[in-house]
Amino acid sequence: MGKGDRKTRRGKIYAGSFGKSRPKHPARHNSKSAPAKAKHPTRK
């Protein structure tokens, strides 16, 4: 365990990779029932 272990969070931070122990965007996966924002809102 430690910096060399790519299965741990610390190892992923050191290696610069993402996965189960270090998700890329954890906030995106938390709220599934939230309404999706429009990418290009209509302008008047």
C-alpha cells in the first residue's frame, strides 16, 4: 500500500489515473433525479 499501489486513492493520485477508488467527477454521479441543464439556452 502506498504511492506505488495503483488500487488505492493515494496511488491513483501519484500515478495521475482515475478509477473506482478515485472517480473523475463524483458530483455528477450523486444526483440522478436532478433535471438536466440545457447546453444552449435559447436567446431572445
